[in-house]
Amino acid sequence: MNITSYTPTDIESKLNDNWDICLFGPPYDDRDTFACEILSSRSTTQYIVKYEASEFQFHFFEINSNTTEIVYTHNLDHFFENFRSKSIVIDSTSFDVAILACLCKSLSENLKTKLDIIYIEPEGYDVKRTFSENDFNPNLSNSTFGFEEAAIPELTKPIEADEHNFFVFLMGYEGHRLSNAFEKLDYNLQNYQFIFGVPSFVYSWEHIPFSTQAHILLEKNENSHDYIKYSGANNLIGTYRLLDEIKAKNRVDNIFLIPLGTKIMGLAAIQFLCNNPNTYILYDYPNKIEGRSKGCQKIHLIKSFL
């Protein structure tokens, strides 16, 4: 795996890669639009991929032919057989983590070539002010589908009480999502770890997850600080190594990853899922708010992600 970073001003002149196929998610903000501009001119075939959680269906809209193919999650492997020898890049910026995980897992099992990923950091977030001028929540989503209601069978399994399970929370900015996770998992939540993205993408952002979620952690366990680890919010390799260390130190039947944090942290979870048996992802499918972030900052190209 090789990670190269670009700025929005130099990527046009410095990015010399080309791919056979590019997969995009539905656009929500400036970053998604910019990713589409960059990758469309460097790929032969482009698909906009939507996921219908209630039907367990992927909708692959091929831009060139203006056609859509509907694929159920359990048939993804069959669909990707046609991609086997192709070079592929995915714009991870526009996908939810669970959808991205499902695509990556299926592609990793079918491709003869390596899969590349691109991710664009935001310049800033839509901010929702609270009681204090210095206290704010990024306004990222207004509801969630639910951890159980839309679980993708290919990514997870039922949580059995008679199995030794370990839960790893990759922490983000939205306290309500953590509260929902605790509510759903409370009975089974015996062994767990929290990973915070520190340092953050931008100086001072690291205080956000603590200010929005510290009280939730303390309500769960007044000694929650004993279960906290840190990895850079844009450090894919560091987060993966941390997950590896957690697995090595805990002899368990299953590891459940709950990616609530940055996309880079989510990508580490996806990579870990694809490389380790008995590893699963629990995800709540937040309803993204359009225009939730603004601008584009650093652009990461991850070659040979899987």
C-alpha cells in the first residue's frame, strides 16, 4: 500500500494515474463534486452507486451508457466478475463506511489487480451552535436508519451472548450516534475500546468528539478513560496497527468494529475487516445532510488499498 497526498491546486498537474473503472457515491457536498471532476477524466467507465438499505440492493448507474443495473448484496461477487482484470478506483469520500466496506470486501475477493481509493478531507463543516460560542457540533446527519434495521448480512452477524465478543468504537463528532450504539448494544457490551482521532485533520478539531461525547462515556462507565486509545484522524496505517494490537491482546471469538469517526479511520476498519476472519462491522446508516461540509483540503490517493 502506498499513500500519496495532494492539494486541490496541484492534483491536476501531479496526478498521472488512470483507471478502467471508477465508482462514485451520490454527491452531497463540494468534495464529492471535486472528486468526480478529478476521476472522471482519468477513468474509462464511471458508475454512480446507490444503496437501498430497505431492499439490500445496489444500483449501479453507468454514466456513459445511461443505464442502471440492480444488484442484491449477495450477488455482488457475480456482478464484479466482469471487473476481475480491470484497474479500479473508488471515491471513498462519497460513500458511507458500510457501503464502502461491502464494495471493497467483494472486490478484494474477485479482483486480480489491486484496488485504489481516493479520499478528500473537508476544509470545514456545517456548524450547529449549542449553548456556548465555543461549543459546536458539525451538522452531518439528521437521523439514522439503525444498527439492526439495515445491517448488511455480508458485513456482520448476530451478537451471541455465549460468544466472547469485543467491540471497538472509532469515535466521531456526533454524540447521538454513540448514544444509539450504547442503547442497542448495552446488554452485550462487556469488552470494548474507544479510538479517538487525535490529532485531527485541522488544529483544534480534536476537542469536538470529547465535548460532544465525554458525558456519554462517563455515564456508561466512570472509568471510561481507561478504555481510550488515540490515532491520527488521517492516519490509516496507525489506526490499522492499533486495531491489530487490540486483537492481539484480546483473545476473543469475534471483533465488532463500530466506525463513527473519520473516513480514514473507517478505511482502516474496512481494511482490517477484509484481512481478518471473525471481524464484523456494525453501522447505523446516518442520513447525510447535503452541503454538510465545505471546501476541499488534502486529497489522499491510496494505491493498492486491497
